[in-house]
Amino acid sequence: MGLTQQPNGVEMIQEIVNLLLLKGSIGKPGAGVCPVRGHSNVQGNRTMMINEKPSNEQLDRIQKVFGFDPPREHGYDVVGVIKAMHESKVKVFFSMGGNFLSATPDTTFTAKALRKLNLSVSVSTKLNRSHLVHGQEALILPTFSRSDIDMVNGEPQFVSTENSMGVVQSSKGMLKPISDKLVNETQIVCRMAIATLGRRSVIDWQRYANSYDAVRDDIEKCIPGFENYNLRVRHKEGFYLPNAAREGNFITKKFGDRAPFTLTSIPENVLAPDEYMMATTRTHDQFNTTIYGLDDRYRGIKNERRVIFMNQKDIEKAGFADGEKVDLFNYDNGIERIAPLFIIVSYQIPEGNTMTYFPETNVLVSINNVVRGSNMPASKFVKIKIKKHNPKIYELIDQL
């Protein structure tokens, strides 16, 4: 994420590919590109081709398998949907897991967008901040976590996950659910479909509700690389997803069998004398927005999260001191954003750069500070100003 969450993040990845192409690394065992993919949302979404801009090829395959013409109009990505909520183009928000408010940029702006909705629905395994910031009506639909035993009609169910190296393996829960009234996510979706579509739907939703194997059988028909899915996923070692370079398939849509080198420009990053570059990061005891403890053994922090790591020379130059309390500000697009009451920590970080924890400083990441080409929040490239802590800062925040 340190590479991708920059305004020129796409271009940096292109330059890495350029270097590997120049070396002749692509296609050699152990020498090519290794994009370490993140947690299961990233894996499942991209591998299952769940995308706000599906290709016609993908939609044609769905139409052929299921017998209906899926919508062809493109949807919104995260940044786009927040703006659409503000403009009242989106009135219903249905979330399958996650903590949307805390994970997204520009927290105050996003909160105002969520409150404009008519309906917010969260399918969740645990309570989080997003349940408290919602539309006019709000529902929380509790469901199993991956660690729960999932029984359907007396048959144990299992899901599959993809690890960071593109290997798909089975995963079965081992814990007794906290309630016998919980249903799994698939059943929630299927019951909604049956209740709203009824006989108008050509899909046998009850078949999916009764068995994860049935879901996998149809994934096999729609997603390349999942042949014999139910058989291969039951192998202890799992199976590899297709990898064009590993398989010697170098055909590209635009360039035939030639490697598409790219040309990129060098950015001119300029900071004002009183500005610093801030990057957000996570602690050791944290998974996405879920925080398991207040210690960060990576960086020697104990029982605290509202800290800002600074170079000692920057601390002295600004007239601050290690351990001093400060407030953080961002002024992108002429809008004041405030993250109050942080503690300065002297750290070996390049001069002019600072680092804070996610999601505490997402409030400083402008909704318009995105990566060119992917529209992803540029959370590693946030210009901030640092001021001595003002005890009345919360009064200013209330006025925003």
C-alpha cells in the first residue's frame, strides 16, 4: 500500500513492471511480479470479478449461464458512491460486512453522506462505528463469522479463501455460534431475493441457500480457473489460480505478444514551509479497522494510538518536543479538516514526513485526494499542518 496509495501509485507499479521487463524477469520461476493481495474482500472481489465496471465479456458469460441480461450500466467505486450519496443519487446502502465509515477517507464528509440515505443495512459479525452513522432507517443483520460452525439442514458448510500467493483453500469454522438464530450471509441474500423477486427470478435461490457447493458449482461455470472447483478445493493444499506469466501466456489485448512498456512522468512534490507529508498505517494488533489492542510492538508504542511519528530535526525546527500534544490539520480544496489531540513521537522517518495510524487520521484524507487511474484514496500522501494542541479545538470541530 505504500506504493499504491499515492497519487501516482498506478505509475509506480508500471515502473516496477518496466524494470522487470528490462531484466527479462517476467515468466522466469521466482523472478516475476509478486503483488501481495490483501484480506479476503480484495481477493474475493477481484477473483470473483465483482467490480463496479464489469466487462461485457463477463456480463455475457453471466447471461449465458443464468438466462437473464444483467444490467450493463456501470456502478460506483468507494469514492464515487460517497459523492453520489451526497448528491442523493444513492438512497439505499447495503453493506456485506466491513466498517464503511471508518475505512473510507474524509470521515466527516462521508458521515454527512451516509446520513442523507433513506436506508442503511449492515450485514455484520460484530458492532462497529458504521452502525451509529446511518440513513433515516437502519438495519443490522447479524451473521456468522468465518470461525463459526455453519450448519445448513444438518450439513456442515465451508467457504474457500485465497491467500496472498493466489492459492485457493477451504476454510471451516470451529466455534459454536453465539445464537442458534443466526443465518449465514448466503442465506440472507437468498431470502432477500426470494422475498423481492419471487417467481419473476429465473434463479433457484433456495438451491444456493441450502448449499455452498451449489454456489461453487455455478462459480465454476462463470469464472475462469475454477474448473472442478468443488473437487479441487477439498484438496488439503488447495489449488493455484491461473497466472498468465507463469503459464507462458504473454498475449495482451492491445500489443499482441509484445510487452507493453509504459512512459511515466516524475511528480513534482512540493511542501510549504509549515507543511508535512503524512502517511497512515496500521499497528501490529490491528486488522483493517478492527483494533485488538493499543500496543504497537513494531514501533515500540504502548497503550496509545493517537500519536504522530516525526523526525527529531522536524520536531526541533518547529519548536515542538517529543511527547508534546498537537492538533493536525489538512486544507485540501480549501476545506479545513481537523484531527485533534495527538502525541508527538520522535522516530527515524525522513525529514518532512510523518506517520499516523489508520483509521484515526482518515478524517484528514480528502475525498478528492485519489490515485490517478484507480480512484483509490491516496492515504500515504496527505499534506498536513501541525499546531500545538488547543483545548478549545473541539468547539471548532463542532462547527465543521
